[in-house]
Amino acid sequence: MLLLAVETSCDDSAVAVLDENGTALAELVSTQMVHGEHGGVVPEIASRLHMKILPELIREVLDKSGTSLDDIDIFAATAGPGLTGSLLVGLSWTKAVAFARGKPFLGINHLSAHLHIHHSSVVEFPAVALLVSGGHTMIFHMPSWNECILLGTTRDDAAGEAFDKTAKLMGLGYPGGRLIDQLAENGNPSAVRLPSPLGNKRVPEFSFSGLKTAVRLIWEAGDVSCEDLSASFRKTVCNLLVSKTVYQAGKLGAKSILVAGGVSANSLLRISFKSECDKRGMKLFLPPIEHTMDNAVMVGRAALSALKIDPEAHSPSSCNTFARWHGEKLSPLSC
Ligand code: KG4
Ligand code: ZN
């Protein structure tokens, strides 16, 4: 069985061909660099570029995997949450091809997809998962792959957004999370005292906007280097993310911690989770760096997870995009 997965929720066009075990025969991600000039993603430009890039990307991935559309048994695409114009391109293309060929189509939830990057690993349940990206910061309780219960989220900015805004403040460019991470390696994490909003580890919620303001005031006072501010900021954010996730894992008797999303590429976050999990005898699942960011392999694995629960699973032809996810239980199939 072969599955073609498509992801276009923001500014990355991504396509993958997977087998029934979730192994990628081929995958490609095309990142739209143009948004850096604008200091953030411009939705209209993003959707138009998906229109331009996607057909060629699909052809390349099929060639790379040695398959053709005739070989594909199941089609899956991200339905949301994300930018509506961007989502519409991938969802409409994939749905149209599936229906034209009489093959099942699955509309996938992007948040669930991020967590499902770990679906091909042997995860021991119960687990606690942290999804930490440019748009989301959420902790979930996962008694199994079939159940994913939201424990808490951010009250304002996402962690990745806080990284990006801090980088912008220091004139580092967009997206800035990786740049701050690199600068922090040469800085003193104790150089600046920053607040830890909602710092009580027992509260599974986050707030990063006060931290962002504190960083701005310190930067504007002009008495700190980029390296030291980056290191202090990174340490503060990582402490919040790790302490709250690990606390929930302990409280719920989790055997594993799953981390996913763009910020899970952060080097301090990865080291801190590893040392905390080692101390507690918990298994830690971190995505390989190339699968921390948006990709289509995670979309394909989420589709396979939905098919494992129900082999007949599919989305109706009316399956539509959605910009935001408001819920308590996260499922791979969005409609
Ligand atoms: O998951 P993702 O590709 O897109 C969303 O769904 O949001 O995440 C992108 C986010 C950006 O905010 C980016 O700055 C952040 O991930 N990011 C990092 C690092 N690499 C990417 N943040 C901190 N440290 C990194 N090394
Ligand atoms: Zn994402």
C-alpha cells in the first residue's frame, strides 16, 4: 500500500510517498525564502507560491520514489489549522486527484500530524506530548495513539513566535528561532534576569508575551550583547517548556515524553529533556531535526494512524480547511 501526503499549512510546500509502515520512499520540502524580506509570512504570497511549486514538487517526489500517481492507493493532505489560502492549495489538489481516481482521501489535522512524526517509533504509553512550534505551545496527555487530550496551551504567543519576535527585535531576521539558538551557544545564560510568566510548573499553561516585553525593555536599555540576551532568553523558555511537561509526565505516570514542532530543534531544549528523562527513567522521543519543521511525512503517518484505528477511514468530499483548532481531544482525521 502506498500513500501520498501533502502539507501546505503555512510557508513550506511538502510532499512524501510512504509505505504502509510509515517509511518514506521519498520526501521533499520546499521552503519559501521570500517571507524573510517581509519579517513574517505574507499569506497571499504563500498561497500563490504553493500554487506554483506544488505540482512540480509532487512530480519530483513521485520520480524520486520510483512511483507514479497510478501506484498511489491513498491520498492525505493537511486540512488545518493554518493559513486558509495555503491550506486550500494542498487540500484541493490532493482531494481532487483522489476523487478523480476513485481513491480514499484523508484530511489531516496539522497538530496531530506533528505528534505523529513519532508514530513509526515504538512509543510506550501512557505518554505526555509537548507540541511547540511557531503557532502552538500545547501539552497533551496520550494514553495511546487513539487518545490525545489537551492539558494546556498558551494564553498568548506561541514559544516559536516569542523566539521569532525576539530575533526580530535584535535585527536577526525571520524566522529567528534557529539564529537565537546559535547565538545563545556563545552567550551567558545568567547574564540577564528574565521573568518566567506562569512559572509554576504545576500549571500546564504558558504565557510568553510578558517575557517578550521584558526582553524588549532590556534590549532597548542597550546594555547587553545579542549572545547574552539570546542565551538568557533561550534558558528561560526552555526551563518553562521542560519543567511543565516533565511535571505532567510525572503526575500522569507517563512512560514516555514526545516532543514535536519547529522549536523541538532547539539544542538546549533537546539536551534538557534528555537529562530530565534520563533522571526519571522515561523514554524520550525527539524528531530528527529535518522532521521538527513542517513536513509531509508526519501528515502521512497521521493518516496511517487513522487507518489503523479504522481501515475504512476517509474524509467526505466536503472536507474543508480550518484556520484554528479549538478542542479538548485531538484526532489525526480532521473531517
Ligand atoms: O513547526 P514549524 O515549522 O511551523 C509551525 O507550524 O509553526 O515551526 C516553526 C518555528 C519558528 O517559530 C522557528 O523560529 C522555530 O520553529 N524554530 C526554533 C528553532 N528552529 C526553528 N526555535 C528555537 N530554536 C530552534 N533551533
Ligand atoms: Zn507546524
